[in-house]
Amino acid sequence: MSAHLHTGDLSSDARAMLAAVSKVDDPGAMLFELGVALGRFGVENIVVATFERAGSLGVDAMLLQKLPKDWLRTYVEREYGRHDPVLRLCTRTSRSFAWSEATRAFATNDRSDEVMAAARLHGMAEGLCMPIHSRRGLEGCVSVSGSWLDVAPRVQPVLEVVAREVFGRCREMALRANSRAPSRLTRRERDVLCLAARGLSAAGTAATLGISERTVTSHMTSACRKLDAPNKTAAVAVAIGRNLFDPAHRNF
């Protein structure tokens, strides 16, 4: 069931979106539903992250992600998590905010300007961050972006309700996946998946790991089989959902 919005009736829109995401049982299907529901607002990218696993939006913090090619690699390698004004404001407020608001909330510096400039170069000129809070405090966030966003003030509350449901569903999927038998991925299979998640091609992964492209393909094929994933994109989504990457992967 896909959610098709008719923004003239916001309550109906909210019900349609909630009904769609509440039935999703895997990351790939969740990304599809969100693409259908949010694409009309200009949303091209999405990150669902938990702050229970990490203090910045690295690979190990993500429950779900659809990001421009090479962005995650750039974000991690350049340590943007230390300077990202969006992340900084997210940890200091309970309300949703436009990314542009984050740049005005703090004194600018070269590194924070670099983060936002790099985001724009990757097609993320505008964004909306929705912190997820509970009685325990900040649990995570849902952040969406695109080359443009058309989110009117009257629509934003709908997206916030849906973001909370999406976060809950993604966390449930991760917990359920972690409760299953270990995937038994080898270290190299995890390495290949992690670099694929950062947008590297087979050639780039081979160069980074010092192995042949043929070996990279072999590791990826094996990982897809073990994760019951039909292709590389699905395997990466499953790996992220099951939190199969560890802090050592930040050092690539």
C-alpha cells in the first residue's frame, strides 16, 4: 500500500502515510513508501538515525538512509559530524527546523560553512530535521533533504507525526534483525558493504582495500546471499538496518 497525499485534507494525508509505513517490514520497502509519500514535497534524501548507538551521524548511527553518492564517505572522512550545524541544533532542540535555521543558530566558522557547502554540492540545498524525543530525552532524528523542499507550515505537523512512526518502525526492524541468528559475514564482506554504503564503486572499493575488483564482486555476491538480498543496494540497506558495521569502519 503506497501513500498518495492530497494536501487539501491533512488528516487524511496523515492517516494514509501512517497506514503505509506501519505495514512495512524491511528497509527497502520503507524507502519506497517514503519516496512515494514525500517526493511531491521535493524530498530526495532521507536519514533515520539513532543517538543510542553513536554521537554523530556515521554509518553505525543510521537505521535507514538514502543519500547522494559519496556523501556518507565524505561526511565520515572529513569528520563533518564534529562541525555539522544541523546535527548540533538537533541535539539542542525538541522541535523540527529547516537546515537554514541551523546555520543561523550558531556563530559561523570555516568548518561548519564547509559542511553546508558540501551538502549543497551533493544536491542537498534545503533540508528539514525532525528530532525524535521520548521521556528519556533525545532518541534520534529523521532528516530529509533535496535540491528544493516545498513543506508549507501546515504540512510540517503531518511530516512530524509520520517521522515519529518511521523512526519507531525502523528501530523495531533493527531490533528484530539483531535478535536473529548472526549473519556470519566475514570481515571482508563487511568492509565491502561499508564502502558500498559510502558510495564507492567496485573499483574504488578494490583500491581502498588493496584487492582486485573480481574479489570485491565475490565478497559482495557472498554478502548478498547471506543477507538474502537481491542486489548490492538491498544488501547495504539490510546491513545498516542490522547494525552490522562497527566503529572500526570509520577509519577507512
